[in-house]
Amino acid sequence: MHARRACLTWKDPLLSATTAPPSGEQQLSHRAILEVMVGLLAALFTAILASTIVSNALPTIIGELNGTQSQYTWVVTAALLAMTVSTPVWSKLADLLNKKVLVQIAIVTFVVGSTIAGFAQNVETLLAARAIQGLAMGGLTALTQAIIGSIVTPRERGRYSGYLGGTMAVATVSGPLVGGIIVDTDWLGWRWTFFVCVPFAVVSLVLLQRYLRIETLKRDVKVDYAGAILVAIAASLPLLWVTFAGDTYAWLSWQTAAFWAGTAIAVAALIRVETRVDEPLVPLKVFRDRTTTLAIVASMAVGIAMFGSSVFLGQYLQVAQGHTPTEAGLLMIPLMGGSLVGTLVSGQLITRYGRWKRFLVAGSVLLISGLLVLGTIDHDTSQIVIDTGMAAVGLGMGMMLQNLVLAVQNTVDVTEIGVTSGAVAFFRSLGGTIGVSVLGAILATGVQDRIASGLAKLGVDPGAAASAGGTLDFDAMPAPIATLVRTSYGDATAEIFAIAAGVAVVALIAVLLIKEVPLRTTIRKQEPAELAEEGQPEPSTV
């Protein structure tokens, strides 16, 4: 018996773990999948919670740390940028190494970043900690999608994607509310918005260690380091440009030209590198598939709506309408509740009927409609109008987020599921990162212009506009100035949602052009025998 077992096992030098090759394609039972899902969802819940729990705490955090509106945006952007840049790296590693080990590394990294953020004494330290969190969030996002795609068939994946989307929605719903309650609780304070995420990460680590057994391929690891550096440069330069444009230098200036010239050079170099390396970080071949290309375009637009809505709505409700962080969290429930309903219902219906395109189209229409409604708000808009817009945006996001990934995963074999899922996640994060930065810059400019105009009417030196709009510490402002700043924020917010609605139209066009392909009922795109004939390696289970 022991001799037989020795023949069936081998030691992977890359993973230092014992693996056993399965006989044919192994599909886990519903119970076994749920055991793995609990650990994965706990990890994902932690990552999403970390990104949303600060949304309603940010005005307080930036006020206490004496930050500015630009730094306010960068607390979000730093995490999104790190997540965006690291997502393709994690995705590539997911196709090369053990996904279980990788997801555990991501969780530990997240705990480290959260701890540093909680102890931050200035904005600079907080930004660095948020970047570490973002690195981990990129891993958790990419690896969760890749692991689910490795153990569940596309036809059944709608149900489990619904659980995934539901968890994201619950984390998004509870994040702002929990963050608001923590900030409003004197004996806790805003630092606990970071500490509270740590226990969830530890629970996830324990569950995954116990239940997760995942297929992996024995391959030589070749990481595209040059591609990773070029991706970071190409994604960072436009964000740095939009942060300082209109303030440190003019929008049309030689500095602007230098930033965009650098971006163009980085993109050109990235394309050259990715077409020549054996294991490209962002394989350009994924763009040969029409479904993947169109899903990526749509994902970028959804990313702008998703991150922009959560970040700037929380600020609008607190700064413009004067709600407490807790109240702002409660008032954002229509947005998150709509996302939860849209995700769960569409996931269940897709699993039952196998049709998915109609939900992408309906989600795009709802997203555009909701953003158009939010594009009409000002500082004294009725809450009913705001709730209507938020609910429509939430439903649209819920119908699109996971289903775009599902459509792409259905086109590839499990051996490429990490990189293709990561491509969608990467561009969604990139869209969100650029969106938050650009919309934040537009909001800051609009606020400053309105403050300058309002100060002029009050007979105050317009030069004071910079100092008045450069901080969110309202306690330090005279009452008339504080009222002016609040009004300016409320009236300027509509512009960014109107712009986001225009971007969402691109998503609608993209999903209309996607050709619906029936969801297959096998994990592998090809049968093991067919893969053997082509000389591709068989998977092994860890």
C-alpha cells in the first residue's frame, strides 16, 4: 500500500508540497466547494471591507492628520494603484505556482499593511500603508477569481459568483456603516477602521489552510519583472499628472507633455516586452478574443462607476449635507443593497438558464440611468432622488461585475484562467484608479472655482480660496466659510457623476457587441486526452 502511494505522489520543487495527480477531471461536491468558498469569501470580505470602511472615515482622518483634498483622493488612489499594478503579477503567478500558498501570502501582507495604517501618525505613512494593503488586495482579488475558476465549471459558476458578488456587496454595505460607527465611537476612533479588518484575515487564513486543495501545474517559473515595472510606470504617470495638474502647473504645459510622453514611451516599451517574453505579465493574446477585449472595455467603465460612487458619495453626504459618518453609511445602503440584489439574482438566474448577456445589457442601462440621476444633485437635493440614483447604480454594478469575469472565463481553459481573470480585474482596477484620480481632480477644481466665486461675493479676498478649500477641518473655519465650502462640494459633485454616466455608455456599447457563448459544463475547455495529444501538462492537486 505504501509502495503504491509512493508511485502516485511526487514532490514539487517549486512548492515544497506533496501532490497527487487526479484521474481525469475532478469536480468537487457542493459541500467541498462551499468549504473552500467560506475561506475565500472571508479573504475577499476583508479586502473589500478595507477599501470601503475608510470611505466615510476619510473626512475625519484627513481632518485630524491635517491633509488636503488631493491627499484625500490619494488615500483611495494609493491602494487602487497598488492593487492595479500587482493584479497581473498575482494572476501570472496563479498560473505558475500554488494558488493556496499565494493567497496565504496575500492575506499576511494585508495584515501587515492594515497594522501600519492603524498606527499612522501622518498622511505620508498612511499612504504607504495603503499601498501595502493595495498589493495584498490585488492578490486576493485575482486569486479568488482564479481559484473559483479552477474548481467550478462555468455553468455552475454563476451560483458561486453570486456568493462572491454577494460577499462583495455585503462588505461594501457594511464597510461605510461600520467605519462610520467606529469613527463616531469615542473609545474607538478612526484607527480601528484598519485594525478591525485583521481578525477577518486571520479567520480566512485558518479556513484556507484547512480546506483548500487546488490543482497546480508543474512548470518552470518565469516572472516578467520588466513587464511589472513598465506596468507600474504606465499606470502611475497619468495619476501623478492629474494630481498636480491645475495646481502645481497648468493643464496645458510642458510638464503635462512630459508626463504623457513618458506614459506613451512606457506603453510602447510594455507592448514590445510583452510580445517577446515567454511568460508575459499582460499577455496581449487575450485581446485576440473578442469577448475578452469587450469585457475589458466594459470592466474599465464599471470600475470608474464602482470606486467613484463609493468614494465621492460618502464625501458628498458628509461634507455637503452635513451627515455624520454613521448616518452617511446608513444612507448609502440603497447603493450597496442594489449591488447585492443584482449580483445574487443574476447569478442564480444564469446558473438556472445558462444565459448571461441580457444581464450585462440590463446592468449597463441601469448603471447609466443611476449615474444620470446622480448627475443632477446639488447641496440640497432630496434624499429620495439620491436613493433612486444609488439603487440603480448598485443594481447595474451587481449585474455586471462578476458576470463580465464569467463571460471571459468561459472562453479559456483552466490553465489560463488566472491570467484572463486577472486581465479583467486589472483593467477594472485601472479604470477605477484613473477614474477616482480624474474625477477627484475635476471635483477639486470645481470646488475651488465655486469657493473663489463665493468669497468674492462675500467681499473676501479670493486668494483665500486655496486655504479654504485645501482642508476638510470645518471646525477651524469661520461659519460663513464652512457653509460656502459645504455648498461648493455639494454643487460640484454632480459634474463627476455626469462624466461617469458618459463613460458608462461605452460599457453598454461593449456588452451589446459581445457574442453570447453557451456556458460549458466542464472545468477544462478540452478533455485531458486532447491535452495529452497536444503535449500540455496534466494538472496535479495540492
